[in-house]
Amino acid sequence: MAKADDIKTLAAQRVRELMSKASGWEQFVDMKVGGQTADLVMKFKMGDKPHTLAIGVTSLGQPRQIRETVTRLLEIRKEMPEAYPVAVSPYISPQSASLLKRSGLGYLDLSGNCYLSFENVLIEKEGKPNLRPSTRPLKSLFAPRATRVVRVVLVDPQHAWRLEELAKAADVSLGHAHNVVKRLEELSWVERNGQQRIQVTRPGELLDAWVDAYSYRQNDVQAYFSPERITRGLVAELGRAAHEAHRRYAFTLHSGAALVAPNVRFPAIHCYLEGDPEPVARSLGLRPGEGEGNVYLLAPYDQGVFYAPLAKGGLPVVCLPQLYADLYHYERRGRDQAAHLRREAMGY
């Protein structure tokens, strides 16, 4: 994790690069402003117009830390109204970026993302990936087994869980559940009520963070061609073949979305299938594809994908958070379908 002094130095360089036509630069480190400290104050002129940036640095750009920085910067703005407050971190996640914009603050990170909007200045760059993997403290939070806990709380965000109950539902050890919940608490994504029960507080932010760290391609995807047209009848046949082989299975991506919302068209079938897919594929007359096909059988990256399946037309579909996460990075209109699913069915 980058040190605060290093972040300040790099942030100052980045501001000067973004404001390349500015002149008359002045720079102050750790300036006391009322009861707060601005980590960096930068003054400059654009033409004859003076400008001031009050910069707050955090070594972690996730929502909890960003909220603390927002509070500090808003207090600095009260004391120094001529200054435009800017949050700086090695990497600012999309949900943190949204939080800062809603608060009327700017931001920039060391991976190339930024948003600066003051007077006649507007600079916005987004979508840059984290260039410093060591600053990804959420990697372990979204490791396969840890994601089981995340999935459980997202499936039923209104439920207040006892730790033992949560561990059992997620099929993880009590100690593992405790560690995941502790991390979620640190990020303000869950909290404990007066009875010490655990409840998700910001399910939308948690879902966004999971999706940012996940792709359906983490599963082992085997492609096949079907001699039949892709129809709901073929979906039912695949379900029947998996059931007769005593395999757990669940539909996802567009075929899963089509079972949840019948007006959705699906050009291919995607189905999570436990165990070796070959016997099931042969029983349906499917022939292997070379990376491309119209039937895809996914060996799950973790058995948690089978948690709380939806029963639609007598067929299992992965739970809504898993369906959303799978769709989001799917190349063929996946993000559109994910947005529709979230808007119409998820409520967060």
C-alpha cells in the first residue's frame, strides 16, 4: 500500500499535468484549516483567475475511507470556501467515485481516473483499472469461499443474521465467516444491530464491488454446438439430462434471465453444471466447439453459485446477485440485461 507522503507527491505531479496551462503554482503540505488538516493545498492561476485545490489523501479508496475523507473535506470547504476539495487515493473504486460526485467533490487517483469540476474547468476520466494490485485490499474479500458470505447477505438484504446462521448458510467455517464479516464491517457494508445480528447496510455498493472484482470467465466454460435450435424446450431437455445424471445445475446469463423474465431473448444457453460435462453433453447430442458454440456448460469456480436458486418453470436459475454478476461482464448485451434485472427485480 502506497504511503501518504508518496501519494501526496504523485498527486501534486498529476494535478500539474492535468492543469498544464496553469501558472503561478504554490504548494502547501499538511495545512491546518480550522479543526482539520488539508494534506495538500495547491494554488495556481488559469489566466488571471486564481484557483485553490484542497486535497485529502487516503491510502485506501473504498467507501468507508472515502466517507471519512468526504467529512473532512466538507469541513475544510466551510473554513476555506474558495478551495475546491479533491480526494486522492492510489485507486478510487466506481462506487467511491459516485459518492464523491454526489457530495460535490472532485477526485483523482494514481491509476488515471479523475473528476475535477470547478468554475470553467471540467476534467473527467473514468474506467481506468487499478494499476497497483497491492492496493486491492478487497481481493481476499471476493475470493471464492469468501464470496459465499457476500452472496448470502445479498440474496436476502433485509435479513439480520446470527454469525453461526450465516456461516451455515454460506457453508463456510465460523472463523471464516467472522473474518469476512469483520472486513465488511470495516467497509461499512454490514453492521450489527442491538442483538449483534448482522445485516447488510449498503447492498448496492457491495454488489458493485463484487462485480468489479468478478467475471463469469472465472468459471471453466466448455462450449458445445446443438443440432437443434436454441429454444426453451432445449433448456428443459438440458435440465432433465442434468437431473437424471444426479448433478446440481443452474441456468445463468441470458438463458437464466429469460427464465426470470420471459420476454428476454437468448442466443445461447449457459448452465452451471456440477461434475464432468461430457456425459450430459453426449446424452443431448451436443458436439464440442472450439471456444464458440450455442450451449455452454460452466464448471463453477465455487459451489456457492448454487446457493438459493430461483425455481422458474420447474428449472433452477442462479440467485439474482449471481445472475447480475454473471451478466455484467458478458460481451453480448450482458450489461444491458444486468441493468434491467437490477432495476426490475433486485431493488438495490
